[in-house]
Amino acid sequence: MVVLDDIVTTGVTLAAVSRVLTASGLSPTVAAVLAATRKRRPL
């Protein structure tokens, strides 16, 4: 099972999809993203 996400910011979407798939009896094996946001530095 491959999970695709367009942009990963915090990883919350990928984690939620993984939980739903696992609860449904499926096993996500790969997560792929097209872009990622930079971590913000504290002010």
C-alpha cells in the first residue's frame, strides 16, 4: 500500500491515514510526498 500526500507540513495527515488503514486491516508500507515545508525557527 502506497500513501501519497502533496505537501507534508506536520505529518498529521499521513499519520491519520496510516491509523485508518491499519484499523481497516490494511498495512501502509510506503508514504511518498511531493514537497515539504521548512521547519520554522523560534523567534
